[in-house]
Amino acid sequence: MSKLPKKDRHRKLLRGHRISVHMIIERDEDGWYVGSISELPGCHTQGRTVRELKSEMKEAIQAYLEAEEELPEANEFVGVERITV
């Protein structure tokens, strides 16, 4: 995410500028793809296909940003690791 102060970053996002976020994708027990955005707590949706999920997620992100007065402070996304025990 940008290094702009939260209020300035929020105004910029709502004026149509693009942002990049990290979407975590999982498949649930019914076969649906479930996505959540690590930088936007509570921003999640689902789709039958990954393509549908991505489309739904863009709408979910826009709705999230419109509903929030300020962007939350997010931890820096580092990555995902598989661990075998």
C-alpha cells in the first residue's frame, strides 16, 4: 500500500486510483472459492470459480472502501508458507 497518510490514501482510493492488495484464496467444503483481503480486515467474499471470485472481490473492496471513514492500519503482508509437521 501507499505511504500516504490514511485520510489522504482513502480520498485518493475513492477518486478512482488503483491499489494493489493481497487476496488469500481458500476452497470451502462445498467447493466454493473464498477470498479475503489481508490489508482490509473483514473484506471477504466467495465465488464458484476463481474468475468469479476475483470479480466479486473487486466489488467487495469498493464497497469496503466506501463504507470506511479511514483505512485500517494493516500489517505488512509477507507471504504464505506451507509447513509439514
